Amino acid sequence: MRLLLVEDDRHVAAALSAVLGRHGFEVVHARSGEEALRELLPSDEVAPFGVVLLDLGLPDQDGFEVCGRIRKISSTPVIMVTARGGVRSRIHGLNLGADDYVVKPYDTGELLARIHAVSRRAAPEESAETARDESAPADSTLRVGAVTIELPTRQVCVDGTAVSLTRKEFDVLALLAQRPGVVFRREQIISEVWRTSWEGTGRTLEVHVASLRSKLRLPALIETVRGVGYRLVEPSQTV
């Protein structure tokens, strides 16, 4: 698999490239955001990248900006790799379209597992979503209080106003909305949405739920059931 490593530190890039190379990856190193964007332009001469590892501290522009620009030209999975471990940074990165977020310092085995996880689900997920959308009837709509979820078009509205969600945010919300009031175990959500049982995805799930609460502006809609998982709370269930 070809992997694009966007990292301005030559020593870090060299060390990581060596590790990735030993695990069978063909690593292309970009030292800036502009260089990364050029590498991602479609080409008939080389195979497309399977994953982008994106550092946020780049010399020419912020990594968040680069991620947003990548999403305008490519659907290649992006894993942000950064020392910024705050929840706000994680949410911001995922909202911009990142598929995962790894905080430095990280374990190499964990990084490799995340790379394999996002690459495994990228291509099959696109075809599965297309199949679901094509087979869904035109009136496949879920409603929970003020929230309307259109499954065929993957659109969400709150009180008639459209809300922009990432692919994974929509999948989490749609899953919970299928059975309002029912508690979904964390492992179940991860299995259904991320198609993996790897426990490291748990933190990513928490970030997606926090982002959903913020975007929908309905913090009480998704309830955390401590030690178990999450459930969607219908208006009649709220106190």
C-alpha cells in the first residue's frame, strides 16, 4: 500500500518511514501542506494512496487546514498524528473529515493497527453505503423529536434546518435512532460503524458522540450509560 506521510521533521519522518517500510508500506514523504496536496492529485502513472498520515504542525499552513483541503480533492483516509491531545482538537479534526486521530507519543503497534483499520474499511464502506442507499425506499426516514434523519440521502435536519455531519457521525446517529431508548453497547456501535472490534476505537467513538451533541445542539439527545454505552433519548423520556 502507498502511504503519504506529511511531516516537516526530517528525522521523525525518516524513522517512521523506516518502520512503515519494514511493514510493507511504500512511503512517500511530504514536508509541507502544499507538497501533500500536490501528491494527492489524481495520476494515471502511480497507484493512489491508501492512507495519509498528517502531522498538524506544518511549516506553511496548519494541518487542520490541510485536512479540509484534502477532503475537497480526495476521499483517501486521513489519520491525524499530533501532540495536540485535547478533546476540542480531536473534534475539530474529525469534523474536518479526518478518519482517525493519534496523539503523540504513540505506540508504533497502535499506529499500525489504526492504519490497517482505516484502510480495511475505506473501500468496502463506500460500496456498502451505495448498496444501502440504492436499496432503501424513498421514505426511509427516522424521526426522533426535532431530529429528522433521511437514510437514502444521508441528510439530517433539526427543526427543519440541515446539519452537516461527517460520514461516521451520521452512521452513529442513524444506528442509535433505529431503536430510540435502547442502550447500544460501545462494542456494538464500534462493530457496526467502524467494522472492527479493536478497543482503541473507543476513544474515537467518544469524540464522535461529543461532536454530534455539539452539532445537533441537543446535548441531552444522546445519553451516556456509564460503563455500558449510549442511547438516543426521545423527548418524552427527558425530564
